[in-house]
Amino acid sequence: MKFHYYLPVNLTFGRGRIAEAGRIAASYGEKALIVTGGMSTKKSGLLGRLVRYLEEAGMSMEIYDKVMPNPLTTTAVEGAEAVISSGCDVVIGVGGGSSLDCAKAIAFLSINKGDINQYIFNKETGAGALPLILIPTTCGTGSEGNGFTVLTNPDTGDKKSLKTNAVIAKASIIDSELMETMPKKVLASVGFDALCHCMEAYLSENSQPLVDTMCLSGIDIIRKYLRGIYAGNDEPEAWDGIAWASTIGGMAIYSAGVTLPHGMEHPASGLKNIVHGEGLAALTPVITEASIDGSPHKYAEISKHLGGKNEKDCASVLRNLAGELGITGSLGKLGIKKADIPWMTDNCYRVSTASIENHPVRFTDEEIAELYEKAL
């Protein structure tokens, strides 16, 4: 047995620990660019609290609140320009995965010049980034625990990850109290995304014993708590659990990568800007049914950890969970048409080659097109 694991994360975990944000950020800079979306952190009062904590620590700040779901490369470029023009020396991402990913890209582009797409497609190699503090308010992407930043190029529809240790946060503050204001629809989507991260890293050709342990633990936690939280259980233990499962999933995929469900979903959300977790819910059971023979033991373990019996019922267990979370829609209901399948299939090979290669079954382009059609 031979494997390697390296991930220099710095996690500050616990309810109420948002109050430490000022002290933590002040150890890395004097002026922060706060990167967030336009509504949720303001509506919940979190943004105002964060500003107060920073001011109490003697910091000044600028607010960049233009991040949208499925963040764009152009938004990251604009944010980096804001950093440079305002003289910020630390970047704080606060919000869902889109805000965290965009903050990472902004910190990277503030140091590394040129076209970010060249870095995303590994045609250029960057070095360094501004110090990053990440504060998640959703429990799904795990962006606080890895060096991925997923962006969509609005000119091409390419949705692809920049992967670099440079954008691993100097500190991530994981406070599950901040997640309790999520709408149920958002909770369902991000929770299913967290599950897929754990599943896919476990199934990946690049998995190894430490990743396997993390993934099965994450799946257990999601089974234990996600349905209850969705149904209204506000127990702190449950929220802490699902927050931790999300972070585990993010750490696991940084080591082992994702597989075909994410690989096929990115073209769909890159094309139609659909909700990522809903796209995964439409695709994952279909892909699972076609992939069982590639890793029957691991699919059996996933099923058992989700309350099923063996590999044969894994897809139905996933469908049932999605149904309980109210995300049973097909790709067709999300706006994808049959005429979109050729473009998505071609794009899958353009942006998701690693995911295709990580998957336990290697499908042809014709078979991937058939899977898209079955998910309509």
C-alpha cells in the first residue's frame, strides 16, 4: 500500500466562533475585501456583524457584493481590480460556495496577472495569492477545506476548477449557527452536493485509505442528520454534524478528485446556470445505475451507509433521499433540452477530463450522451 496525503488547512470550527473573525483576519492584514453575494449575508445580519468584528480588531474594509450562483470568471476579474484599486491586503469570503470560490479567485488574480482561463486550463502556472479567510454559510461545497475554485466563463459556458494550494485559506471559520438561516431548498441542494463529494472521492480511482475513512464518515453523518435538519430539527449537534460533513467532503475531493456526476453536471450548469445540487440529484442515480459493475463493493458500502442493502439498491436509495429533500427533478425540468446534449457531451470532455478518468467505469462519448438523455 502506497499513498500520499497533503492538505494544509487551518480550520476554526464551532458555534459562535464567527466572533473571532476580526482577530484572525487582523493577523494577516490591515484592510480586507469582503467578498459576498448581494442578499443573504445582509438579510441575516451576518455582514454587519463581520464588519463590526473587523473594526473592533482595528481593520478597515471594502465590500464586494456582486457574486452570483455559479460565479463567473469576469466577476473574479472585477473583484481583483477592486482589491488593487482599494489597497486591500487580505480577502474574506463569506457566504455559500459561490462566494468562497469567487473570493479565492480574487485573491489569486490579485497576485497573478493575465487571463484566469489560462490558469484554469493549466496553460500558465501562478504563484501565491493574497491571504484568504473563508466563512461558509452553507453546508455543501466544502470550499473552506480545499484549494479548488470553480468558475464559469460566460463567453464559452466552460465551468471548470482552478486547482492550486495558493487558494487554500489561511483560516476557515466554520460556525454552524451561520447556516441555520438557509432556505430549505438551498439546504437540500447543498446537502446533496456534500453527499456527492463524499461518494465521488470514495469511488475515485485516486482514492486511498485516509480519503476512504473521511468519505464514509461524511456519508454516515449526512444520513444521520440531513433529513432531520430539512424537517426542522434545530439541534446544535445536527447542524455541527452537517457542517463538518461538508468540510470533510471538500477535503476529500481535493485529494481524490470528483468523478462523473460532477463531470457531467458542470456542463449542464455552465450552459443553463442551474442549481448545482439539483443537477447532481438528476444525474447521480442515473450514472450510479450504469456504473455498479465498475466498483460493486464500494457502491454496496455507499448504499449500506445510507441505509440500503447492497450495490443493487444504491441508485434507488439516492433517488429516495433526493425525493425526501424535494429535489427529484430531471434535467428537463431544470431547463435542459435534448438538443443541448451534444454540446454538453463535448464540453464534458473539455472541462471534466479528470472526472471522467477518475470514474470507476470509463464511458464513451456516446454513452455519456445516453446518460444525459436518461436524466432528462
